[in-house]
Amino acid sequence: MEQVKSTLKAKWLKNILRFVGILILVVLITLFFGYVAITFFPNINIQQWFQHTKLFWLGVRCMLYAIISGLVCGIYRHQAISGKTIGFLVLGIVCCEILNILYIIN
């Protein structure tokens, strides 16, 4: 029985690490495309494009927060998470959104 739990935990950890790796890869690819866009297409106004598509990006952020919440709930089911950790996570999300709101207002 103990070996089965250990195997399940190892699979679960492997899936989480795979997800984090894919997420890091997506961020790096996005940064590369941003670099290429700024370097080779200097006449394109990216800030104006972000302003026109701000509701889309709000939806993307909301989906990302939903995924993070799902992961936190999944972790909480397997192992208790302290209130301080959840508080820091919520504080980080709130700070990120405040910065986005300030950027939109400016």
C-alpha cells in the first residue's frame, strides 16, 4: 500500500514538473517572439495593439489564475498548505492586477 502511494506521488510530481517546464518553455518562446517583433518590426506600435486587445488579455490572465487556483486546490487535497502560503499567492495576484490596472490607466 505504501509503495502505491509513493508511486502515485511520484507520478503527480512528475506531471507538475512537466507542466512547469512547458510553462517556462512557452514564456521563453513568447519572449523570443517579442524580441524578434521589436527588433525587426520597429514601426509596429505594440502598446497600441495591447490597448486594443486589453479585454482579451484580461481573459487570458483570468484563465491563468483559474489554472493556478486549480493547482493549489489539487496540492491542498494531497497536502495541507499553510494560510501564509495562500495569502502570499493571493497578494502576488492582487499586486500583478494592480500593476496592470495602473498600466491601463496611464
